[in-house]
Amino acid sequence: MSRGAEQFYTFGSFQLDRVERQLLREGAPVPLTGKVFDLLELLAMNGGRALSKQELMSALWPDVVVEENNLAVHIAALRKALGDLGSERRYIETLPRRGYRFVAPVTALAASAPRVGALEPTLHTAPEPAPPVWPLPRSLPVQTTPFVGRDAELARLVRLLADPEHRLITLLAPGGMGKSRLALEAGRVLASGVEGFRPVVVWVELAALASAELLPSAVAQAFGLESWAGESLAAALSRALAGQPALLVLDNFEHVLAGAAFLSQLLERVPGLTLLVTSREALRLQIETLLPLLGLSAPQAGMQTATLELGSVRLFAQSAARLGFDLLARPEDVAAAARIGGLLEGLPLGILLAASWVNVLSVQEIEAEIRHSLDFLRADLIDLPERQRSLQAVFEQTWQLLDPDEAAVCCALSVFRGGFTRSAAETVADAVPATLARLSNKSLVRREQHGGRYQVHELLRQYAAQRLQQSDAELGARDRHADYFARYLEARESDLRARNPASALRDIEIEIGNVRAAFRWMLERQQMNQVSRSIEALNLFYERRAAHGEAVSVFSDAATGLSGSSQSTTHETAKVVRMALRSLAAHASRQGLAR
């Protein structure tokens, strides 16, 4: 049988229309998402042939690195649509450790052939839930752009939402991270049915809500409940749903955090209700499952992923294409877009704002502007809410969620580079564990799962650093940071001299961003005591790592800056200058030999 350009194919009681991209069962459309249709087409067009998981993933996501569970979610959705849920697979056979095979006979029809009804006895599927007692709204906000770069996160979110053990899931992230877009896509997937779960999906936008007291009314209006006299909203909603599963998506919940208890009551009293919340701050409910959202994939040190597979580059390319700019035409533009993604740590809103300048500046000029100032990232896009037309506006909103103590700690934490430990945060920024927990709940810091270090998104750090510069607390924070890392280096000097300095080298490598920033500040402030305590350990570190180029630059700046200082005649300064010159000469000599 030819599997070429025919439009219609039949199998069982189904007819596949490749031109209209539609699946019919006995003449009635079967709802499928785009990727699930692509998967069906791949399997059916290769009927009888085993297709490996890698073959399927490469064909479905040619420019993206995805996990196998992403494919499993789509296989489950396809089986649900086909009614292929029994122990004996009629259509899709799983080949353990190999992949999948389409086992039903597939027949090609001429394009002029009539659309057919049942070619085999109708498959018996599980009965649909009883319809609700009133017509539930099913509309979701319309998106005019494709979903890009979050396939793994989408697969995980859909899997959690389909699990009855997870009835309240919060997408937690700073503003501009794409929480709403991911929630919307998950709603669309579930509305089509996946893993046996096909809820009514209702969306509530909370950004404009003035008070948490208005939350029940907003939920009732979204569900079409005009009144519930004589009973609670939860009871009215439960009665109206009549057992129909429902997914309520609450977008921008940080505006109404005082209403979190209301959500707990809803879940207790409305069987079959699942909540998906997007928020910059955790709700702090026992039933809540947190799903922190990070940036799109972007270049990292040692990363081997091809540039075009990076989500940040794909989003930039898509946004630029809508302005008539072909990013892929020149490799140097693709490389610059990748660097922009790295600078922005994959922040989707930042990438969108950066790409909006492609008709005014080259991609390289956009990169340079971003390196120069965070203020550059703004755009007059009328289809973006005003609060999202610049990163400054987004971060201003985030700042309003902080109390004065949290704001002060967040400013002080901005002096760190490349993250920090709990001990360092407490010493430098007076960030006790309770404060770190509150900042984590507000998605301003995140704790690494392995190693226990804390990280702040680089753009948030820059914004907090601007705030710190405008306060009278900057000198104190930077002095404490420099003193902490002077003692940190001094404590490892003897280990660096030992025969096995691996542990000390690893410690300094982890903190190298902080070490560099602290040493520069010591020199700038002419803090001779701290420089004296740091310089020998730093010299040994560079020597052990053969980092002679950086050593020459650092010790040259130290010798030059301190020799011309007002304290250059003091004994301690003269001693430090001699140490810097000695280290400079040694590394310059080794650098020459290395060449």
C-alpha cells in the first residue's frame, strides 16, 4: 500500500484527513492537539513498523531536547482519543525498551473518496461523565503566538494536573517568566483530554482584582453562577458541576494572596475540582504543590547543546520573524541571540522585549545595549499589558510585595555574584533562614536542589543592586562581603599549599564570582588588611589552576592601583604591592612559557 500523498487513511472506525489535519470517528471529529495529531500521523503512516522513542521524539520535536515522559504524555493522550485503553491494544503497541508500533491495518483512500462511517464495529469506551446542570464556559484566552521552549515543563505540569493526588498546583516564578503562557497551554491540552482526564477548564484573570474579598465573585462569574442564594459558593459549584471534573486556572494570584484560605475551602467541598495557580508568591497551603519555573534554556558554561535547540534562541527567532527579520539568515546573529538569552538567563519577557528592537538595531547592538543597562528592555507593544512593557515595571511590581526588612535584605544580597550560601547571606545581608524562606516564597531567591546554595535571577539582582546604590546601605554591604571572602580565602591558604589541594580549589571555584567581586572592592576601597589576607591564597589558586592570564590582569591592577594610592607609603601597603608584583612576575613568566 502506498503511503505517499493521499489525503484520507482509514483504520478501525477512524478516518484520518492529513490535509485538514483532522481525525474522524464515524464521521464525527475527534479533538486532538497538534502534537498528538502529528504523533498519530507518524505512527499510522509507518503502520506495522517499530518506531523507537528517539525516532518519534526527533520527528515531533526536531529542534528541541525533550524527555521521554513528554512522549509518554502524548502517547497516553492519543490512546485516550482512540479509546485504546484496554489490556489488549487495538492500535498502539508498546515495545518494551524499544518504542511503539501501530498495529491496526491502515488503508489509503483516494482524495475523492467519500468520508466513511464505521468500517468495523464501534469501539466501546468508558462512558462520558454526566453533563453539568448548566452550560459551563469553556473559553480560554486567545494566544496569537505559538508555544515555544517549555515542552518538558508542559509535560510535567500536565502529568501533575492529571494526578488526583495534586489538586492545587502553583506555578511560582518572578514576573515575565512565562507562568501565564504555560498555564494556558496546559489548560488547552487538558481540555482536549489526556491520561483519562478531560476537565472543564475555566480561566480567571486576577491582575485587575482590587481585593481578595472579590475572589469568590470572580470565580462564580467565571463558572457562570449568577447567584447562589441560601448556600455557599462551594456547595453551589459542587451541585452545578454534578461530578464533572473541572480545572480552575487562577492567573496572577499574588494580587489576592489573602484569598488563599478560600481556595482551601473550595477544594474541601467541591469534589473533582483542581486548581492551577500562577503567582509570584507561594500560597503557603498544606495542599499546595509548588512548581518553580526557571528561564528558557540558554547558553551555559560547558553546555554542548546546539544553539538552535535553545528555547531562548527559538523565542527570539520567532519574535523577530513577526517583524520580518530572519534571524537564521546569518550565523553571527544566531550567536548574538544566544548570548542575549544567556545575559537574560532565559527570561521570556526580556527576550521578547529585546527582539522587538530588530528593526532598529542589529542583534549585536541589542546585546551591547542590554550589557550596558537594564533600562533598555522596554517596548511600546500595545498588545502587552502596560505592566509588562518594560522589565523595570515588572520588577517594580515585585518590589511592592516586599516589606521593608525583606527589601533591605534583597538589596544586600545583590552584592553576591554567582549565588551564596546560607552562612554568607546571614553574615553579609543579615538574611536569617526565616527571611530567606519568605524571599523564596516570593520567588526572589531559589535554593539549588543539590549543594544547598541560593541563587537570584541575574536581572532581579541587577534591579536590586540599583536599589542598593540609591540607599545608604551600599558601602556597608560591600564591605561585609569583601571581609567575608577575605576570611574565606585566608582560611584555605594552608590547604592550597598542601599536596592535595583539591577541596580548597573546588571551594574557591564555586565562589569565584564572589571572590573576584570582593577583591576588586578591597582594591577600590584600599582595604589593606583584607587584601593582605587574600592575595596569597588567590595567587596559589591561580597557580594551581594555571590561570596565568587572569592572574596577570588581577595583580597588575592591584600593583598599579595601590602604588598610586594615598596610602602607598605605609608599611602594609608597600608589603601588599611587593606581593602583587612578585605574583605578577611569576604568572607573566609562566604565561610566556605556556605560549
